[in-house]
Amino acid sequence: MKNLIIVRHAKSSWYAPVNDKDRSLAKRGIKDAHLVSTEIAQYLPKTFIIWSSTAKRASETAMIFTQNLSCPVESIVFKEELYTFECRELEKIVKSCNDSYDCVILFGHNEAITDFVNKFGDVFIENVPTSGFVSINFDTNSWENIDKGEIKKMVFPRDLK
């Protein structure tokens, strides 16, 4: 059994004239990331690895989650290739995970996240919102062989307000 937890980065700010990759979180994004991350602890397995896009908004979201989950920030593995908006690229990255890990928590970007969840999950989601958490179980022992999985839990900020 493999478990993939996908978290879309929190709401980012568009006010500063910076490169897309350097956009930081908006106040609402920080608040929503705290809200969701404190809610999801009960849905996490005992062991997992954490991967994050290197984009500032994704890495800041991952740091908020790890702090609220009492994980060391140093446990986050930052992956340049997770700065993608393409489902196919995201699929390649997930399928490349070492099979010794049964659970991956991944922080990334839309459209890749919504498209991935709809391709591999059993529930259609119009749009995974910022700070959205989706946990998918796959009935396989190999990441390379993941196929249609079962969405076990979704937590979106709007559901907690």
C-alpha cells in the first residue's frame, strides 16, 4: 500500500513585482496553511517523507505544515522538478519515489495537482484550492505501478471556516 498526500501551496501574494518562483505567501495563505495543517495531523501515518517544490510559496507552505506537525524543517526535501504545472511531470516524479517509502507528502502547484488528483483519484475535484490537502491510497507496493487510487481524505480551508 502506498499513500500520497498532496498539498497545494497556500495562497500567494501578487503585490510584489517578483519572478513567479519568488512569490511568497499572502496573509490569507499563511492563515489557511496553519488552519489545514493543524487539522490534518490525525490523518497522517506514523512515517512519511516530505517533498516540496523549490518555489518560495510552496516551501513556505511546507515549513508551516512541518512546524505544526512537529517535524523538523530539515526533513523537507526540496525538489526543483516539483516546480511544475504539468500532470505528466508530477506523475513522473511520484513514480520515481523509492519503494522503501510508503507515504509521501508533496507540496506543489496547480494545474498539476488538480489534474493528478483527477487522473489517479476516485473522486472528481473541480479544483484543489490553495492549502488544499488530498490523501490518496494506492493498492500497490511500487510507486512506479500506481494507478487509480482511493481518496481517503480531503481537507480544504473553506471546510474549516
